[in-house]
Amino acid sequence: IGLLLSGIGIFLMMLLIVADVFSRNFLSKSIAGSYEIVRYYFMPLSLLPALAFAYGTGIFPRITMVVDKIGLVKQRIIIIILLVFEGILFFLIAYYGLNYAIDSTSKELAFPAGGNMYPLYPLIFLVPVCFCLILVDIVFLIIKNLFQREPSLTVLEESNKEILS
């Protein structure tokens, strides 16, 4: 669902930018508020929903170069410790993101674009939701590393990665 939302966000952003360029070049005026709509709606919609998938596939940089050179037991311990620290960090981001989203909703946070005010607070809830999904990935990774023979930094197995790419 996250990848689908991100794809839709990128597609809509592309359509608006193309329409704005067309309007500027052929109608001699820009679409009012297009920059702000891209900035406040389509950019977060393109990035945030795909974060959990990106984290689960292991796209983010890891310290595998260092960890691969030591024994399996030490690898497992180091990976679990790192996952716990990452979990704490992502929990804090989700927690404070949720507090900010609730505060923004109560204040009806909005941005001006093209002479109108557009609500911003609904998209702010993407931050805690997406980081909670990453927390779910981290929990599954910790469980996987506790019970699997080989330590792993990705939720998806290698065979699943080939299917997705």
C-alpha cells in the first residue's frame, strides 16, 4: 500500500509539474500554488509511505562490511543491539511526530497556495504511521535474528528481493 501511495504521489506530482510547465510556456502564466502543492502534498506523499518498504528491503546503508568479518554469534548480538537502538530512535520519531500531528490538527495547520489556504495537518500523520511501520519491521528483524541461524538485516529473503526487482 505504501509503494502504491508513493507511486500515485509521484505520478500526480509529475502531472502537476508538466501542466505547470505547459501553462507557463503556452499560456504565459503559471498554475497558482503549484509549487506549494508539490512541496507540501506530493513530496511527503511520494517519500513517506515507501519508507517502511525501503527499510525492510535493506536499501538503507548498514555496517555489514564491519559485521561480516566477525563470528556469527557476535554478528547476531551486534545486529540485535543496533536494531534495538534503531527501534528506540524510530519510536521517538513516531511518538513526537504523533504529538506534532495531533497539535497541528487542533491548530488546523494550513499553508497558503494560490490565494487559498490548504490544510497541512492530514499529511503530517504520515510521519508517525510510516515510522510505526518501520518499528514493525524492526520487531520482525529482531525475532528473525533471534531464531534464524544466519543473522540478517533485512526482513525480505534474497529470493523475494529478486522477484521484486
